[in-house]
Amino acid sequence: MRLRARASVPRPVEDSALVARMRSSLEKYLLRHRPDAPAPEVAKFLDALHADDLLLVLACEHGDEAAWEDLMRGFRSTVLSAARSASTGEAEAEELADSVWAELYGTRVRASDGRPAGKLAYYSGCGSLGGWLRAVVGQLGVDRHRRVAKLVQTEEASDFDRLADSEPTGDGWRPATAPDPERALSETEAARAVADALARSVAQLDDEDRLLVRLYYFDGLRLKEAGAVLGVHEATASRRLTRVHGEMRKRVETILTSECGWTREETAATLAQAAALLDTDLASLVTSEPGVAPEGRAGAVEARQPDG
Amino acid sequence: MKQEFDKQLDSLLRGTRGGAGEVRRAAAAEHLSPDELSAYAENALPQAARSLYTAHLADCSDCRRIVTTVVLASGAEVAREARPAGVADVSRAASKSSWGARLAALFSPRVMAYAAPVLAVAIIGAVALVILRGRQGSEAPNVAQRSDEEAARPGSITQPSPSAGTLEAAPAANIDAPAPQTQGSPAAAPGVGTAKTETTTNAPVKVKEMAQDKSNELADADEFKTASPVPKPEVAAAAAAPPPASSQPAEAVPVAPTSTGARAPAREADDREVSRQRRSAADNAREAERGEDARRDAPEPERGRAMNNNNERAERRVYDGKTKSDGNVPSETEGLASARKRQGGPATGGGRGAASETRFVAGHEFRRQGNAWVDVNYRSSMSTVSVRRGSDSFRSLAADIPEVGRAAGQLPGTVVIVARGRAYRIN
């Protein structure tokens, strides 16, 4: 078998188990989306599987002690470093890492063969084992955090900042009410219209462009990092983002002129004004009025209310 | 790298981050599995599956965060500092490297490939000089005494020596001298002797200097050519085996002692041994310089050929301990193949020490470029991820891709390795 031949360390894994796992990976990632995939593409996919990692995982699943030792020795640091990234302290990280190992080994027993049913059974070999372990740790970290603080939306830390910003402080840093109510209302309406148009134009982007925008603007990644997630070079990401800007401007202008009845001049002026204002936060203007929240923020606001 | 963005849109999007149409996935069942996330992060998915997951990631901040974490932690994070690949990069990396790395570089195989022959020649020369001087000092009275006895003996054909030192120096100096001149000629012996005294004391030093100073190479090479025309391809054999017949006359030079019968056979054997050692050393240095000369003097196409020849010779002389540990001499075709393979390397590698320019580590073949070991599969068009040894990123990378860790551990200096479709620069 080619995959076994590619492995640098031989493992006592039965062919049937290996074939079953490879078939499962093939079905999941290739044949489900392309049932008529040509043979060369199938061969390419199988050749790209991580042979060593897959054999190691299968050997662990079948209770090979040496494989478990190799797994622990080879990936202990990976799991711990991922746990540190997902935790706030060293003790928490170690606890998370321990729980990950327990999950990998399996806390339950399979009815079929009486062996522990661990998460290792879900490793396909498509990605590296290290990356898979990081993703496992990341997911467990998020789940764990949610269990600890059920009412806190952990994924949008910036929401809390905005929420805090939107609350009247009374210390003079941000006035609780605008000095001119009519002007404030007008600005709020304009800001809401712009925000809505922006949100819709982002939603209309194709998947890759939308992911790029979210990575770059919402998640705060650099272009290099966003490009790495997308699997493209930084320059490509930059060019793509420039193109996305053009598309979005057209869409926003179209929405504002057709649905809000603004002229092109008014649209341009409002966009310029909003952009100038947005040293701060457009969303905070929109949410400064109670009960008005852009899509996606309502959950955060509601989640905070019981705490208050 | 950032192009001219639409500044208004840029500001608006920055201001509305997190609020523009983000869809929250309420149920965990909708999230991607760790396997899907890691495969996506490593760009290992077929296009159709990847497109599907891209759509999910664009709208799911949880999964996006995990993918981002995996991408950045696995070393796909692009180097913070924009640095062009190439020699400048290597030199910068070298300047930033630690003392340990510098020491490691100092004793690296490439440096040792140059240093070892030079050191060997210098040591042999020094030992020979010390031995000769010691004998000169201890045997001078005996020689003088023998000379007196020979002079007193009737029928002796030997003229009284001008000095014991001259007599003693003669055998060693005969490396460069044609044999017939010393056939007991009364007139020639003193003259040759004095000339040889100077040569004797300078010979090891000269060999050493030749290896270091290229400006004297031509003159020295000419001098050696007249002394012993060793056929080029048999250099290795010449260095290891007894001297060829063409250089034998040098050992017949000590005429005065042999003709008079005053010197013991053991002493002659010693002299012969010293001469042979020095000839071997001189041959080695001369051969290296001939190759260098040929490369330097030849026009460009011929220079490559000269480098080829030199590499072939070097291939015969030096065997990589790892790849040829069985001690078998590689065949002619193997030598040629490996030498030609190395010719594909960068000009910085040069011709000397070519046998140590490539190494096989962790299943990868690396070529030496300056202070860096570069994977032969590396292309400059690849986006390179820079990772510093000992950093968290490096540990993560080594944990994920063990071959990277092994290569970085076994190779000194900067290591550029191509693994899983990406290039990693380990500093």
C-alpha cells in the first residue's frame, strides 16, 4: 500500500482499518462533493494524506502503547501551546491540555469492540495531526469557556468595548446626549443607513471575498495573516481587497440611492462624513439608541442584560 | 504591500467591524469539525470542499478564530519583517545569529573542508621541520666526524663538505632538484647543498603559504610542475600510495652519504619517509591550486569544466561520512553525477569543498548557500515563512512537522526547508 510505504515509521495497523479510514476521508472531502472525481484526482488526494500521522493515530486507536508514547512525546508541546493560546493562565492551560488528552484517549468505551472511543477516531489524515490537535484544543477551549460563562459572548470582545462606549458615562469624555437632538437624530439615521448598506454589501460578496473582509476588518488580522488563511500571498490578498472595496462602494451607493432616495452627491457626502466620524465607531452611533442594534449585536446585548 | 485602498470604505469597514452582517451559529453542530478546520487551515482540501468551508468560515466567527489560530500557530504566519530571499537575507541572518551559531558555522563541514587539508599540510610541515632541525642539531658533530674520517680515508671520492648543515639539508631539499645534478659531483654538491638548505627550511612554510596566499599560486605551481609531474586524475592515489616513479629520483639525491657509505640505511629510510610525506602534502596542495587556477584562468564555459574536474577529484578524495559511510570509493559515474549535480548550485558555493555542499537530512537534500542550508526543492517564488529557533512558533512547527525540527537540529545556521508545500526559513 502506497500510504504505508510513504510512512517513515512502520506501525502495527491492520490494512482493513487503514483502508476504512482512507475511504472515509475520501468520501468526506472529495467524493461527497465530486462523485465523479477522476482517478488521478483520487490518487492525488490519497497521496496527500499524512501517512505517518494517520498510521500513528490508527495505532493509538488500536491500543499500541508505543504509538501512544510517540503521540504524547511528539505532540505534548503542541497541545500545551495550543492550550495556552486558548487559556488565560498556565494552570488553566494545563488543565485544558489534560482534558484534551483524556478526550483523545476516550472517556467512553465503544460497544463494538470494547475499546475507548476517543476523538482520534475523527482524524482523517487530510491535515496534519498537529493542526488537528490545535483545532481540537481550540474547540474544547471555546466550549469550556462557554460552559464557565454561559451568558458571556466570548467571540466578540470588541462588543463589550462598544457596549461600554455606548453607555453614558457622565464624566465628560462622551456626552450622554447629543447637544442638538435634531442633528443627532439625523446623524443616527444616516449612520444606520450606511451601516445597513455596508452590512448588505458585505453579505453580497462571494465567499472568499467575504471571508477576507471578515478576517481583515472584523478579526483584525493583517493582510499577510488573512492571506495565509486563504492560502494566498499577501499581495494577492491586497489586490483582492482593493477590488472588493470597489465592488462594495458601488453596492453601497446603489442601496443608498435606490432605497433611501439619496442623490449621488448626498451619498458621497454622507459616506465621507461617516468615514470621517468613524475614527470612533459607526456601530456605537447606531446602538446609542436603546433597542436599536445592528444584526449580530443583539445577541451580545441580550446576553449582557442578565449580568447587569 | 498594502495597495491603495478606498479610504472611505476602509474607515467604514473598520468602524463597523463585528456588526456588518455577521451570522452567529447558535448550534455547535453547525460548526466545522477539528478535522475540517485543520485541513482547511493547511490548504489540504480539494477545491469543492474548500469552497464549502469558506462559505461557512465567512459567516462563523468561532470557526474562523480556530482556523486563524491553527494557521498562525502552525507556522503559516508570514514573517513579520519583509525580507527578500537570497544572499542578503542569509548575511543578515548570519549577523543576527548567536555566538553558538557562529561557532557552529566556524566548525561547519564547509569550513572544515577547507581548513582540514590546510591544517594537515601545516602540521606535517611543522613536524617535518621540527624533526629535521632536531636531527640537524644532534647529528651535526657526527656528520662532521664522519666527514673527517672520510676525508682521511684513502681513495675517497668525496670532497670535504662546506658544512654539516649543508650536507644534512641535501636529502630533504632534493624534492625539487633533478637527480643527475647530485651524482657526487665535487663542484655541484656544495652549490646544490647551499641552495637546498634554503629550500629545506622554507618548504613546509611555502606549502602552507601556497594554500593561503593565492597570489603565489602560479609561480609555485610552475616550480612544482618541474619537480614532479603527477598525472591529474590520479591525485588521490598519489596522495595515498607510494610516490610514483617520476618522483623517485628525488630520493636518489643524497649522494654524498650514500656514495661515501657513511649514512646508515635506517637514516636513509627516515629521510625517504619525510620526503614522501612532504611530497604527498605538496601534491595535494598543488592539485587543489591547479584546479583553482584552471577555473580562474579558463573562459566561462571552460571554467565550469574545470570545476567539474576539480569536483571529480575532490569527490575521489573526500567522502561524505553520511552518504558514503561504507567506505567504498564511488564509481566514476557516481562522482561525475554528484559533481555535476553540485554544479547546479549557486556560485557562492565555489568549487572547493564541493563534496560537503549537499547534505541529506530528515529526508531532504540541502544545498549550502553561504551560511544557509537550502532545500533543493526550494524555489524563490515560494512564500517563505521565517521562524526563529527556540521560539514558540518554531516549537509548534517542529511539533507539527518533525522533519523541520530534525533538519534545524542537525544543520547549523539558517535552514530553508520545503515541507508540505511551504517553505520555512529557520534562523
